[in-house]
Amino acid sequence: MNNILRAEYKKIFFLRFSKMYLLFTIGISLLAGLIFTITTNVTQGKTIQELSVMEVFSANMLGVDFANILFIIFTALTITREFTSQTIHTSLAAVPNRKKFFIGKYITFLLLTIILSALLVALIYLTSQSVLMVNDRTMVHLTNSRINQFVLGTLIMPVFYSLLTVAAAFFFKNSGGSIAFSLIIMAIPALINMFSESIRSLLLPFMPQSAIHSLSGTAETFEAMEVFPSILVLFLWLMITSIIALISFQKSDF
């Protein structure tokens, strides 16, 4: 497995496009978060002085939402490139065991998104501190349990959706289907919220977004769940999509 992971690392970072894309993702996400923060008087009708420290921090953290979409696109493009360019034949010649090949991809993007998400959140934290300091506001303290919970939930989001996209890429074998699948899963809760309270209370707890919001402490009424059910929902989504993707990949005739 170590050899597989090293090979996957080289596949990603050998290409200049991958390195530039990931640097762009970090940079543009930081910029987006900063813009969301300094324009609260337009978007929320309140100046930074009128917002709580948590509200300022959460506005800046919207940059992670932006990065989440870019990570989805990157994951889909990177994996499906092998299918569309037919280099999958070479890859499978080197790793004939398709289950190991799939797991290798899965672990690679798990580690990659954890590292990049942690880096981005750390940079956003520092940016938030700078904005608060410039405006003579109290700093964000990581010792605050609410802040810690929010940071944890925010970190989980891009990791989850990247892994969901890995499964989608092996199932659809093209970037369009993979990206669309993950974005649709993200968008479904907005559709569910258009229905009655009974339907929302029935369906929303099964959605990944509700679980992530619950873990981050930002869940609304019909989304709210305890920690264990939230983790279970995310785990089941990843497990079921991965099993379906792996079965499809093993049955595919390239």
C-alpha cells in the first residue's frame, strides 16, 4: 500500500497543473473569506463592530465552502483523467488488484484534503485575528468550546465531499458526472427545505449537510443531531457510495 500511495502522490504532484490548482484554491479561498468578512455591512447589514466575534469568524470561514467546491472539481478531474486518457490500463497493470487501487486513491485524497483543509483553516484563523485586531475587537480563542466545534465541523466538510467525489469518479468515470453528483448532494437540502415541516423533519437528518452542520454547531431546527448520529450519517454515506463505486469499478471492462 505504501508504494501505491507514493505512486498516487507522484501522479498528482508531477503535474504543474495540480500544484498550481491547489495553490490557487488556497489563495482564492482566503480572498473569498476575507471579502465575505469585510463586506458584512452589505451582505448582513451590519458592520464588523456590530457583529459578534463568532459571526466575524464564521463569515471568514465561508472561504472553506468555496474551497470545498474547488476540491470537488480537483478530485474529479484528477481521478477521471486516467479513465478519459486511457492511462488506467497502465495503472492497473502496475496494480492489478482493483480493490487496492481504489483504496489507494481513497486514502490519498483523504490525507490530501485533511492537510489542505487544516492549512486553509489555520490561515483563515490568522486572517480573522488580523481583521478583529484592526477593528479593535476581541481575538478568536481556540480554547472556546463553540469555536473548537465550529472549526472541527468546517474541517470535516471538504474531506467528506472529496471522498464522496472519489467514489463518484470511479462510478461515473467522467468528471462531469462526478462533480454533478457531489454538488447535487450538497444542493438537495435546499430543495427539501421548500417542503412542509413534516417532510423536512423526516429527510433532513439523513443528509450529509445536516450532519456536518450538527458537528459544527450551526444546525438549524430540523438538521440538529447528536454527535454519534451525525458521524454515523457521514460514515454510511461514504461506505455505501464507496461499495457501489468499487463494485462498478471491478465489473468494468476497460
